Amino acid sequence: MGKRRVATTLLVALGSVGGAVLWRLRSGKSRDHVDLYFADGSMVSLAEGSPEANRLLGIARRILAQAR
């Protein structure tokens, strides 16, 4: 019973690590986005490519470039 438990634990751990690595590789290609938070606690996320996000991302990039 002890060897089976160790083997199961190792398989679960390896599966978790493998899943985390795959998830990280897939999300590594993340695109820029804009999160707008409002006073009432709501939030809107705008993905890069939408006209609103492109306008705000352009402004944010200019501000960051000047800050550097």
C-alpha cells in the first residue's frame, strides 16, 4: 500500500507540474489589454485590437516611454 501511495503522489505532482508548464507556455503569448475599474466596483477589460483599447494603449505606451 505504501509504494502505491508514493507512486500516485508522484504522478499527481508530475501531472500538476506538466500542466503548469503547458499553461505557462500558452499564456506566454499574452497580448496587452486595458482594465478599467469604476467607482461602483465594476470592471471592464478591453483586449488589444479593439479601437478603445488601442487608443488607451497608445497613450499608456507614450507615458511609459517618457518615464524611462
